[in-house]
Amino acid sequence: MTDRTRTVTCGTDLVAVDRVGDLVERFGDSFLERTYTEREVAYCRSRAVPAQHLAARWAAKEAAAKALPGENLVHGDVEVTRDGGRPRLVLHGRAAAAAGDAETAVSLSHDATLGLATAQVVVHGPRREGDG
């Protein structure tokens, strides 16, 4: 028997690839710097169609914000990195503070028109009265 509980929350988001492409064209590096980390931009620019990967990462940031406790997270608080080919979330700033020692997971997908992400957050805490 364990003396800890866990709370699992999930968030999902869709982002239009054309919308991201338009924002990059219109605002250039200022949009990229506000929305993504340097590592994310470098990875996406290395791909054949950067806007598809940017859209999936934007969706991941939004999905994580929906799954994390707290409010007022900014896109720079959530970073998508690749670890052995699998994407993972790295939390900074307010997102890291909100998550504490929570575990996170993310799944990304995209096609020519949409970027999709689902984020999961597992928060461990003390066992509450009446649990189990």
C-alpha cells in the first residue's frame, strides 16, 4: 500500500499550420522568439516544412497549459525537446513552479494542415483521508 496519491490531468490542442506560417511571415523572428525557445526554432527550421513542426509545438504549449495547475503560463514556460526521437516537455518559469515534482508526457502529430498535441501531467501528493 502507498501513502501517496496521484492526480492525472490532460490537455489537447490543435493549431492550423497556415496560421503559424502566416505569423512567421508577418512577424518573423519576433514571433518566433516570443513563442518558442532557440532549440525549438532550430529543430523546426531543420525540417522540410518548419511550419508543421512549429504548429505541433504551439499545440503542445497550449495543451500543457490546459493540463498544468495554475494560470497565466506563457509559451516560453513550456519547451518541447526530443529525447531519443520521442518528444518531451521541459518546463521553465511559471510552468515549472506550477508543476512542482509532477511528471509530464506529450504526444505530437501533424499533417499539411494541422498540428496536434496532447499533454499529460501526473501530480503526486500525500494520501488524503478516505483514499484507498
